[in-house]
Amino acid sequence: MTPTTPDAAAVLNRPLDLPCGVRLKNRLVKAAMSDSLGDGAGNPTGAQMRLYERWAQGGAALSLIGEVQTGPHYPERPGNLVLVADADMAALQRLARRGAVNGAQIWPQLGHAGALAYPPLSARKGPSALDIAGLRCGGLSLEEVHELPGAYARAAVLAQKAGFGGVELHAGHGFLLSQFLSPLFNRREDAYGGSIENRFRIIGEVLEAIRHAVGGAFAIGIKINATDKLQGGLTAEEALQVVQLLDATSVDLIEISGGTYFPGAESSSDGLSASRPYFADFARHARECTRIPVVLTGGIRTREEAAQALMSGAADAVGLARAFVLDPSLGKTWLGDTGGDPAFPRFIAPPPDAITAWYTMRLAALAEDAEDRFDMSPEAALAAWEARDRARCARWQERFS
């Protein structure tokens, strides 16, 4: 760990008030990751509760629960939570309570994987039918598109009833709402395709439905891409237009990230970048387009980088994912006088998805308070991750058939 200056702690320790009235106690957000710690039937487990409790105890102002599905038919992974009418409300309430200790906020990130849904559990559908290298999917009918706002709103109401302080809408990383924004995925010729305003339309309708359902005091965030990092995908220029469109909504927090999980696409976090944080320049321009607080996520590894993102005007808060996996008490570490940065591992020529798998399996170790015994190679982590998901498929199908 490398010490940093005490001034950085003061910058990061300022509270952040959101338009809805919710206050984040500091500027450190545990960004969503697909922790894949559900029970295989869409419900939280004790291990998952412990994981978010540790991040809250460790000083995070807000933790986002990755890949919480609004329905069971287009999941990203079979370890995802599912917010539907027959969900285990008692378990969700325990997760909300334990993830909110120490004055923290915890929000589910509401998602729908669409064209990138987990194949064994889904007949994939995106905004448009596609048959291109690496990806084949059907297209959503107009009726199915019109059903989306209600599904998201019902999930948000369940989150509110369970005791979560807000929700984040996942419109990044190539999942369904991100697919609507992307001209690569969205080739519709109706009111939901074509111009950026039309491609944004379903997001505006979803946000409106959620706000109507949960009221004005419940926090609503959204995660968007600065760029898809795909030829023919969403550009930075169009993404700035998305920020401007969001400014006219009742959203409370805009998280800026980038990249997609399109098969074979370059990963922002796995690749090499000339500068970090990855999307700081875009976020700085985004803040000029909106009154809504902006969170910058991607490539932040040191306390100095985090503090500089705030001091430079690039963001109002910073999102950290892998750094919080390496040090679940990173909030306390960075808000203390001595500071100290996590030591990121280096992997030599890992296979595709293996680094993501390594961090995912380390999450499982954190959830068992067993990270000191975690000693998997990326290859072993990938095999364990895939085997765990395969084993859950039967239970998912049994519950949601």
C-alpha cells in the first residue's frame, strides 16, 4: 500500500446531497459488480448479506447490488437477484438492513440483459433481431417494449418496500437499455429507433414510471456508457446528448462508465489505458451538461486519483469496484490520515473472462470472511465460476418455469 496525502481524505469525506433529499455520507461509491451470490432462485443468501455489510462497515457511502433482474426471463447470470412479486421479502429486508449499517446507502441496480442474457436460461431478445459475428438474438415486439416501464417500476416498488434507499437503472455495459441507446444493437424503425432522442425514449419512460411509483423522496440513479468501445456503437458525442436528455428527468445520480460485454469486445478494466480514470474527460464534459450529480467509475486505483477526479471537476463522487474487492475497508482506509492504496494483482496472458472470474470468486471469499485463504489462479477461478453457474441453472428453471 502506498501512502497518500491527508488532503485527499478531506476531499473524499464530504457528504453529497442528491436532488431527492438522500444524503451520501462521503464521495465513495462501491460500483455494481455481478457478485453472483444469489441462491439460484433469485433470492439473497447470507453470504451476499455479509458481503454488502462488510462494504458498509468499511466506509462506502453507497453500495450498488449488481444485476438485480426485473424479471426472470433475461438474466445476466443465474446467481442474480430477481425482484418479482413472489420474491423472498424477508431475505431482501435483511440484505437492505445489513448493507445500510454505519450510515451507508445500498441500492439494487435494476437490469435486463436483453441480447446478452445467459443462454441456458433465455431466448435472447434485444431492441432488434441480430445475426452478427458473435451474437444472435430476436427482437422485442412493440408490445414487449411497452411492458418495460411497468416491469421496472414494479421492481423499484419492491426495492422500496424491502427498505433499500434507492435503485440504479442499468443503461450501460451493453445490457438492454444500453442496447436501445446503441445504433449497433438498435435498428428499430418505430418511435424507439433512429435518432438519439428516439433511442433514449424507453429510458425516459422507465424513469418516469419508476418516479411515479416510488414518489419524490426515493433515490433513482442511472448508469450509462461514455462510449460502447464498439465500432458502430454509441459514441461519446451521442452519450453527451443522453446526459442532456437525463437532465430533464427526475433522476438523482448519473454514473459514467463505458464498454460492453459484447462477445470479443475490449474490456475497459482488463485492457491497458494510457491514462486513468478511463472516462474522466467525458465525465467533466457531462457535468457541464447537467445539474444532476455525476459519479465517475472505471480505472480509479489510488486515493490521489479519486480525489483528483473530484477536485478537477470530473465528478461529484467516484465509483470503485475491483478496488473494493481487494480491500473491503477501502472507505475507512482512504478517509483516514495515512491512506494507502490496494495492491492490484498482475496476471500474465489470462484467458478471456478469467480476470472477471478471479474477482468474482474473490467476492465469494469476502462474503465468507475468507479472503486471506483465497489463492485461485485466473484459470481455476474461471472454471469454478462457470461450474457454479451451471449448477444453478436447474434451480432457476424449476422456480421460474
